[in-house]
Amino acid sequence: MLNKITAIILTLACAYGAFHFTINRSFVNPYPVVCDLVSEKIYLPNEELKDWRRTCMERSRYVTPYTKKDLILRDINYVLGSLRVSHLEIYDAPDVRGIWRGEVKETGLSGEFVDSELVVFKVLAQSPAERLGFKKGDVIVKINGEQPSSWAMESEAGDYQIRRGAEEFSIKLHPGVVKRNESIQLSQLNSRIAVMEVPSFRAEFFKDETLKTIANDLKKYKSVVVDLRNNAGGNFVAGLRFLSLFVCEPTLIGKLEKPKSKAGRAEMPDLLNDEKQLDILEKSREVSLKTFRNPACYSGAVKVLVDGRTSSVAEMVAQGLKEYRGALLRGTSSRGQLLVGVWYPMDEVGPGVQISIPEALYISGKGHRIEGQGVQLDKVLYYNLQQMQAGIDSWVNSYQD
């Protein structure tokens, strides 16, 4: 009997040892891969990266085959964040799907604080919030008994205390997968002014036929308000195609400069394909971004709205409309994040994990650097609480005159 027990213990010990041996043999520490890849690809000069790379490599000592993936992701992003540049981040697989496909697990609510009140600005169609009856203008008093935030209302599950007019009540809300409609939406502010909401610059929404329809619809109006709030950018050619709705002749809007490339110059062609755009960037030190000829372009007045979430290609478009169409820019400071992030798989961390590394810097046609500064505003706006609670967008309303 004793021999049997001993044999079982030995078998289990061998299995345990084999298991851990296999894990250790298959484990690849992601830090050296990240440190080397970022140092090689990022647009920053090598001399500025020496101390950072040393710190990055030191972090590898704290990772074992048993370190949880979410902890590794958080720590890598902490290390990347110390460089203080945009578009430098590592993403887990669900985040990648959300960015590239517009599929995000969220409540469907978005809003901001107005006079210390967290007001719902938008309720996304077919979202959990819409199904439960949330309305534009609702005030979120508390979430799970705590002071709410604009970020929490977008993704946090639990008990939402709502004030709607004189009524106050609670709704239990749980986030779900929401397929965002990020196509351009054109609506009428009044008989003279159109409002064009542009949620993103994802390539799929900027095909020729779509833009022709929009150009035709715009002819009815003397002026248009281009709403770029909450637009995180996207495809550069999509942005150039959009600008071509307003800038009739081919015009140099800006340049992408890639300091670490030894190749020559190129001009971005009218191709929406992301891979082809990156291929051009890979082979060039400088890429000119020009609009495309458009005889049917809009000739009326152009006005633009931006906020703290307007970033990347959306900032290029806003600044381009200001510089080459004399558009008025109103709102709050944009995010100031306009670098070209190239995406690389990070299988060392997990399936579907990717890292974005900024390899090129954008300079506008008039020499304005958006990274770290944002677009050049003409007027700072503040939301009007009464109008917003009544479902009236006070920023859009500021362009009624």
C-alpha cells in the first residue's frame, strides 16, 4: 500500500514538474520585444530613448510565466506612457476589435459635466441605455451610489440615479456590445444651416458614392456646421476625401515626416486601403497629404466644432478647414494627438494583442504642429445647462447666428 502511495506521489510530482517545465520553455518575456520594437520604430531620436529603453528592459525582471496578462498590459502601458507621446499603446484583443470594427462593450450613454451636472448628450441607437429608456438631457446624479464621471457612464454597470426635470428615479444598467453607427449624419439646424456630424474617419464610411450623395445634399444650405466632437480619427485618405468636399482644387493640407526613414518623398494617393497607406509611409521619409480635385465641392460657409476627444485625423481635418476654407473653429481644446501609429501584433502577450507605435509626425500646410498642441481655436465654448437638459445642443446652437 505504501509503495502505491509513493508511486502516485512520484507520478503527480513528475506531472507537476513537466507542466511547469513546458510553461517555462514556451514563455517569451514580452518586455525585450516591446523595448526593442519601440526603440527601432518610434519617431523620437535615438539619444532620447537610451534611458527609457534601459528602464523598459529592467521591467522584464518582474515578469514570470505566471504573471497575468492584464497586469502585463497595464505595466507595459505605464512604461510606454512615460515617453509622453500619443498613439503609443498596447491593446488587448477586445480593444482592437472596438477600434477597428466599432464594436464596443458599453452602456450607450455619452455626456459631459455642465455646471457640475453630468448631462446625457447622446443615447446610442440599439444600445442597452436606449432599450431602458434613457433620454438626451437626463442628468446622471449617481452611479452605484457614487459621484459619477463621463467615463464611468459609458461603461460601468449598476444602479444609475437619474433626474429628468422634476422627477428622480433609478435604472439598473448593464453594458453590452454596441455596434456604433459612425457614418456621416447630415441634419438641418434651420433652413439655411446644415449640421454634419462626423463620428469617425474609418475608411468604410468615405467611399465615393457616399460622398457624392453628401455633396449633393449640402447644396441646399448656405452654411454647414461640421461636428467633429468625440471623433478619434482614423484613415488619412478618408480625411483627405472629406476635406475635398470643401477644398475644390488639389491642395497640400500637410505632411507626414518620418525621421528614421532614409527613403525619399511621396504623395498619398486616393486609396482608402490602410495597408497601402502604411506601405507608402514605410518607403518614404516624407509623405505629402493633398486633397483631390472635386468640381462639385461645397462653396458655402464652413464652421467647425471640436472638443477634448477630437484627435488624430479629425484634428487634421479641423485645422485644414481653418487654414484653407477660413472655417471658424469653436469648442474646447482638441486632444493634440496627431502622430501616425503603426500597429504590430504582440503574440508574446496573448492572441489578438497589438501595439501601436507612432512612426511619423504631422505638420499642417501652414506649419502648425498639432501633436501636443491641438487645433487653433477661434472661440472657447461652454455648454448651457438649461438648453442641454431640454435636449438642445448649445454648442451647435451657437452657430445659429
